[in-house]
Amino acid sequence: MKELELRKPYRLQEIIEIVSKNIANNGFTDSNYCLYSNEGIVQPNQLCYLELYPTIDDNDEEVYPDFVRDKSLDLFYYGQQFEDVLMSVFDQKETASINDYIDALNYYMENDTFMDF
């Protein structure tokens, strides 16, 4: 199976395909990554990067990795939340389409809860 690399551009669809297959085969990965993007609309062709979680400074502010700041990226999804959403979809619908995953990601962002299929 293909491994995702930090700081490399991926289409959201590609990340979903790789991570959902990994979840199907191995369960929750609990990997230390976040998804970052500078595109505001969640869509299959959205360009995303994986990078480490932000750190917290002495003022309880998130400090994003240099790569994220240099590319003017925004936090799109924490890796754990992203995998939780994908796992929820997979648990309900093993033959889920990319659009099912996209709908579930949008739903979670808007409602802070998982979508029912």
C-alpha cells in the first residue's frame, strides 16, 4: 500500500482512498499528522498537504509548522478527526464512494458530529 508523505501535495480524493484502505485493513492508525490546505471548499480535487500537528506556545496559542506558514496553508483537519470521520463512514457503508466521504467530512465540519448513512 502506498504511504503518505509529509509536505507533499495530494488531492483530497487520493488521501481518502489511501487512508480509508489503511483503516479497512488495519483500523485506526493514530498517526501524527494534520491535513492543511489553502482551498476553502471541500471537494475531491482539493489540494492538501500532510504536516505535523501545531504546537502550543506559552500563551496557549497554536504555532503551526514552518512549512504550513511558508505555504500560507490553513488547518483543514486534525488527523485523528479525519480518520474518525472516515472510520465512521466505513463502519456504516463499506462500499462508500469518494462523495460519501466528502459529504461526511463536510457534515462533520458543519455539525461537529458524524453523518448517518
